Amino acid sequence: MKPFVIIVVTILFMLPAAASVAGPPLDGTYESVDLGGLVYTGRYTEAWDAGGSAILGGTTLNAESWDGATLATQWRYWCATEASDGVLLVDNVNPTTGNGNRTYMKTFVGGYIWLSGTGPWANGDPDYYGVIDSYTEFETIQYTNWVPIAAVSNVQATAHFNDYPGQCMTFYIGNGTRMASTEVGDPIPPDYPDLLDTDCNPTRTEGAFWDFTSVTLTIYGCEVSTEQSSWGEIKSFYSE
């Protein structure tokens, strides 16, 4: 067998792997349905060990899209863990009555993200898996007699996709509302993401349960991770 034929056969075996990457998600700014867009709103959990709370290090998040009936059909991000205790930014709690509110900044590290290939960013790939690069949450907690009776939050984060290098996605959640928390004795509600431990396993039984709205996801400049040549280019190169 001629060397050219051997090379071509080898390349043919390699082509299916390259072809599995059809194209990066389309550039654009995508908003949730409550803002008039096509992105589903979401549901979110923050989980901790017994004796913990949402503002302490070791809390692990798990967020999934919610279409009104099913979780995680369009997007998901999970397994980022609060690196250290939240930083107190504002303290409006009366030291005598324990009434008022406090705002904390919480920084999470690690974690993964997934977008369905059928979302409004669709461009050929069946799935877009990636890694969270940065994740910051600002949480305001309302206290009555020192009991955290309610909370709201917003999130700012960046990520990149496994097959497309470079930080090319940001997402912003403008309105998170806590719906339940085991910290104040609420039962675990149905149809929310699992409570994850720091190894990403659903073993925890303590946590908070959130609804996310006002979601904005921006994708710009994702590129293919390796140069992919067409069959015509390969033939031309080795026939010279």
C-alpha cells in the first residue's frame, strides 16, 4: 500500500471525531420568557451539611431550566461550591430586635454548565457542555427576630464550552426568589434540582430552594478548539 493511501486511511478514521463538532453556539443575547425571550426561567438549589447555611463556605449549587413541567430541558449549571463564607456588604438589621435585612456577596468556584443544542443558540451540536469560570451571587436576606424569613438574589457569571476555547459566555440572573429553606423548617418542595454535596452527589438533605427569573445569557466569539480541515483540503495537501 502506498504511503499516501496509508495516510488517507488513518485520516479517515480520525474524521468522525472532528465531525462531531458541528459549530459553536450562535452569537447573541438571549433573554428568558418573562423578558420576552426564548430562554426558560429556572429553579435552583443551594445545599449544605447539617449546621450550615446558605452564607457559609461549602454550600453547593444546582440550577436547571424549568418549562413549567420539566426540569433541565434547555439549560443547566451545577456543582459550583461556595469557596468561603459570604462577605457582608450591607447590614440593616436592628441589633436589638433582630429585624431588617443583610446583603452578602458569595463567590463560588468550580462547576459545570450545559446548553441544549435545540435552544435559541442552536448551531448544529446536540449539546454544549462547559465549565463555569466565575460565579458571584449577591443575596439579600430579610430577618424577623433574627430568623431569615425571606431572601432574594442576583447572579453574575462567566463560562466557556469544552469544544470551544476562550471565555465566550456570560449569564446574569436578575431576580432570584427563595421559595423554601430547611433552615427555617420548610419541607423540601417537589420539582426542584437535587441537593448536591461538594462531590456533586445528591446526598444532602439541608438547603434552600429558589425560583430564577430575568435570565440573560450572552454568547460571543466562541471558536472551534482545533483546526478542522475538509476532505478536499486533506487530499490536496497529500497529493502535492
